[in-house]
Amino acid sequence: MGFRWYATSIAKELGVNGWVKNLRDGRVEIIAEAEPDILESFTEKMKKSYLGLNIHYINIEKEKATGEFKDFKILFF
């Protein structure tokens, strides 16, 4: 299982909405909406698995949720 599928699996388990996609430079971008404690659990679960060992840098920007996302999916460019 790849990282995007892994992130999607955790998001669906926790009820996180948004998306994940690979960027052309090799990084992965995730937009996620949920209650703050759920987002914290999402981040922690991602870091604690074997795939999480590949996470070297996390930049979190907090903004007010828009409610535009109804599920969590993988975007492809």
C-alpha cells in the first residue's frame, strides 16, 4: 500500500474529509477537515506506522474549515 492510500485509509477510519495528492517535486500534500482532536489523531497515526517513517517534515497550516469536503479522496494530476 502506498502513502496516499494509507492516508486515505486513516482518514476514512477517523472521519476526516479532504484529499491527498503527490506533488511533482515528490512531496505529498494533504488537505484535511475535522475537529481539532481528530486531526491530531490523524497526524499521529500517520507518523506511527512503517509508512510514517518516511515523513521527514510536516508543515501544518490551520485555517477555518470550509465544509466543502464530503469525504476523503486521492487526487491525481
